Amino acid sequence: MNQTLSYMAVVLSLVINATGLYAQPIAKMDDILASISTDIQHYTEVATVTKQNEAYQPYIISVFQGQELEKLGVANLKEALLLVPGVDMATDNVNTKTPIFRGSNSLAFGQSKLFIDGTLVNNVFFDAYSEYLGLPIEMIKRVEVVRGPGSKTDGVNAYAGSIHVITYAEDFDGFESSDKLVFKYGSYDYKMGGFVKTYKADDLKVFIDFYYQEDNKKLPAGPDGYSQGSMSAFGFDNTNLSRNGDAPVWLQDYSLGLNLNYKDFSVKARILEHTQGNAYGINLALPENGGRVKLPSYYLELGYNKEINNYTVDIKAGVKYDTFDSKDKLGPDGVNFIDMVQFDTDYTENNVTFTDGIYGEHLAQQRTLYQSSYLKYKGFNKHIITTGYRYVKEETVDMVSKLSNWATGDAALVDYTDIYPFFDKNAKRDTLIFSLQDEYQLNDSLGFIYGFNYEQTSDKDAGFEPRVSMVYQLDTNNIFKAIYSRSHRNPSWQEMYTMNNHSRVGNTTLEPEKVDAFELAYVKKYSSDTYLQTNLFYLLNKNQIHHSATDPQYKNILDTDLYGLEFEYKGHISDEDQFYLNYSYVGGRSQIQDAAVSEPLSNVSHHLAKGYYIYRINDSFSLSALAKYVSSKERASGDTRNTVEAYSTLDSALSYMNKRYDFTVMLSLKNIFDAKVTYPSPPKTYSQDYEQERRNFLIALKKEF
């Protein structure tokens, strides 16, 4: 790819200067050639940094451009990720959505990592990033998705995959991003407004992005978990209190991001205030409209990156705060149970009737401090050595637990923070990761990257994790890859430190989940923007963490072998269009540890197919279609419900761009044929699963400056 870009730069420079070349004196020819060389260097640098040469990268990567996604009517990061080969989506009773990579542990979070402009934003409580999935696509310049654990960034291990969101803070001379205003309106009374702004002066560059969005979304749900026996223990039968209705899955959030660069120094900061409805209820009772969950996320990162001869120094230090803050009616009027505080103290069973229902407020705030230092050395022939460390200190800095009076059943809240906490307020964890990597280019055709991470934590050590990848270029159009990597996922704090909760029980003895991944890939490049990528994978997952309504304590109980293939094509049918298509298959078996019998994969779609077509009608109008197919999902062992049905969706968008006044209007219709889309629920919770949006529309207006 670098060679191709170099040739393109040469041709471009020659065409632009053709007339002048014949008129220039021979003495100026050296200056002209020097200018051409500079152009080549510049285009090569841009291609490398922006991953435009992804076909040559030593991992399995898919890249989606923000402006192309806008033409498809894609609204946010979640919808963009649903285009990625092998990626499905799941949710839980609090509507914490998470992408599922290649069928890996569909009932757990933290399987993948999300980076915003290089900063890791997974929260500590869930080890998820659901609050960022609503990031409007107009704020995103590019999405790069690495499937598999082969990508390691500054010592961060990605278990099943990593997502790199690049905002318009990234620009290069000749490739600057425009300032813009964005407004959107859509179904469920969705409203959004935002802007991006860049300021430059000499060595200083300041970039700001801001957006506000809200909706009033409700989705049909029920019967709720009470129909399956939730809150019916100790001889009480509360199944008659089960409800059907609309789950409040509305959202209201705003975000302000700042990227500042001065010479070799950088500052990255973001404030995200995310509030959502309580969806399907913390305790599996369909909630009322007054409840909410807040998942705010704040971070500040300072960086220093300096090239000194053959050395590159990269130093980062940051602080991140994220919070789980819930306020809800946890149980319906008339629910009968025992005084759990008394029972957990001396096992006395005192019956209590909550005439006006059970209410609760729960807050757990975590602070993460981190610092990393990496040194890259390019002085060896054919080798680039990178080594360094990342240190992370996580701790709970605030915890509040308030509930209705367990002794009397009175709905008024009582502060149980000290005597009946829902979370360990003393939870903390230190992690130190040491990394060493060598990029070895044997010749023009064959290159290797090999190295390892070594991790120690104050809980359970992940230990030594190697990675080896090979990229062989038969020529510039035929590339082969072979990758082996080992990675892990540390238990989330919900899995370790949740207390006094009958649907989730924490376990501080959990081991990290581990995976050994084997991947083969072939990339056929037909042109700079047309390619075919195919790959095979085999994943050995150990110690996967599960819990259930009947056994709510989190445990390392499952080993899963996954295998499959992914096919991805991007190109053109004519000169006036863009065409993209992918298909993925995943198979495998799961085995409960210490059990003799394995079983098929549960809650996993074996077949996924996605594609889109964009046709440029003229210089102003374009029309697109986007289709997705998700096959059926089998239930877990012992779950007698029918399989989760397959579904297909079709979206279409019409885009109008006015070049004279630099504005764009986009109208999209999603799920045109009103297909029923459901995400599976665990057994003994919501028996009809979690139904998603049906047919809906979106209008977007963008003005560039």
C-alpha cells in the first residue's frame, strides 16, 4: 500500500507540475524532485497513521469511514459496529448493550475494549462501554475494528476484539477536518444537536466536539422476571405480580470532548453525562417511568510523544471516573418477602409486605489512575523494538445503598450503605503490565511481529501472554497473514464485588478468562479502495464467567472452543457507486468444567450477513440500501424456550449535499419491513426476550464551515 501511495503521489505531483516542468530551468529540477519526495513521505505517513493500509497490518481489521456511514443513515457507533463481520449485539435487564465478537461469551461484558482517540474508555463497574454506543456518527471520522485478541495497545489486552474510534481531532496538512454543526430528529421523539470546532495557531491545535441527544423510547416487554419466580424464594409466591408493558429505554446524554496538542505534548479530555431509563428493572421487575440509571464517564489524559534520532518516547498519564448510579422502583406494590437484613444477620425469617412496593438508590463510583511509558528503537537493521509498561490503579471512591425499610415494608428510603451494602465500598485493584515487541522485516515480502505482555495484579495474575504474527506479500495485491495470540479478560467489578443482590452475587475468587487464538487471513487488493478479505479463526476459551437466575453467583465454569470464517468485500459495481458485503460463520462447543458432556453454543448466531450499496445519482444526491441478516440462536442447556428467531432488516437513506453552501440533508428509513428484532434474555428472566426497535426514521442536517 505504501508503494501504491508513493506511485500515486509521484503521478499526482507530475500531473500538477507537468506544464511547469518543461518551463523550469534544469537547475531547479533538484528542488522539484525534493518537493515530490516530500509529497511521497507525507502521503505515506498519513496512510500509516490513519490505517488506510489496513490490508498490510498484522491483525484482522475492518475500517469504516464516518462520512460513508452518514450516507447510509447510520446514526451512532452501535449501528456502525453492527456492520462489522462476526459482530452481533446483546443486552441485559439494565439495557447495558455490548457487541459480541465471534460468539464469545454472549452473557458477559468486557470481551472487547473501546478506545476514543487512543484512550481506553471501558467502565470499571461492568467493564463495558454501553454509554458510548450512542456516540453520534457525525462525531466520528473513522471506526477501526480489530477482531480477535491480536491487537495490543499500550499494554491493553483485548480479549475478543478492540474498537478504535477516531474523531475529527485527527488531521494532517492537506487533510484537515472541517468545522460543522449537526442537528437530527427521528422516531421515538429523538433529538440531537452538536458541533465540532478546530483552532490552530503555530504549534498549538485545539479541537472540541460537543453533542446533546435525547429520546423517549419505550419498547414492549414482559412478562417480567416475576413470572419466572423472581422474588419468590423462602416460600413466597409473587408470580401473580408479574407485569407486561413498555420498558423505559429512553436516553438523555451530552458529551464535551477536548483534544489539545502543543508541539510534543497532548491533552485529551471528555465529559460524558449519560442517563437512561431503567429498562427491564435491576431486580427483573418491569420498572415505572420515574426510574433511571446514570452512567457518567470523565477522563483526562496527558501525553508526551517525542522522536529523538532512532528513538521514539511515548509517555501517558491519566485519570478516569465512571459511575453506576441507579434510582428505581425495584419491586411492585404488594410484594411479600422476608426481612433480608435480619436474615443475613442471624437467619431469622421475619415476613414483610411492601404495600407500596420496594424502592432503591444505588451508587458506586470508581476512579482509575494510569501511567504508561513506551520506548521505540529503530536503529537496528530490519528491526523495530518497542518496550515499556502500563500501571493501572482502580478503586471505589464512593458507594451509597438506600432501600425501602426491610423491617417494616415502608416505602421511605433507609440508608443501608454500612449495614446492607449492594457493593464492596473498599474494592480496589492494582495492575502492572510489561510489554516487549519486535517488528522484524525480513525482506520486502515477509515481515513478523512477535512479543509478549506480562501482567501482575493485586487479584489474580494473568501472567505471560505471547503474540506472533506474520504478514507475507506475494505482491502488492496478494497478502497472507498468520497470527497466534493469547489474551485474557479480568473479571469486572460487578462480577467480583456485588453484594446483597439476589440476581447477581459477586465472587472475589474469580480467575481471569483466557483465550488462545489462531488466525489465518488472505487479502486480495484489486485497487486502492477495492479488496476481498477472508480469514479463518480457532479460539480456545478457558475459565469463562457465567451466572444465572437459579445460580446467581459469578463463577468460572465454562470452557468454549470457537471456530469459523469471515468474508469481506468492498468495491464498486460501477464508477458511481460503493458496494460492501460480508458474511461470517461461527461454530463450536461449550463444556461446563468438570462435566463430561459438551453442548452446542447458546445465544450465538451461527450465520451473519451484512452489506450496503451507495449509488451517487449526481453530484448532489446519493441513495443507499443497507441489509443485515442474523440467524437463529439456540438456547442454553435446560432452557425449554424455542430458539431465538432469525431476522432480516433493510434500511434505506437518501442524501442531498449542497456544495455551494456546504450543507447536507439526509433522510433514512430503518427496518423498512418492520421485522421483529430480539436479543436473547437469560433463562428465568424475561421469557419473551428483549424486543428492539421496529420501523423508524431519522432526519439529519449537517452544515460545514
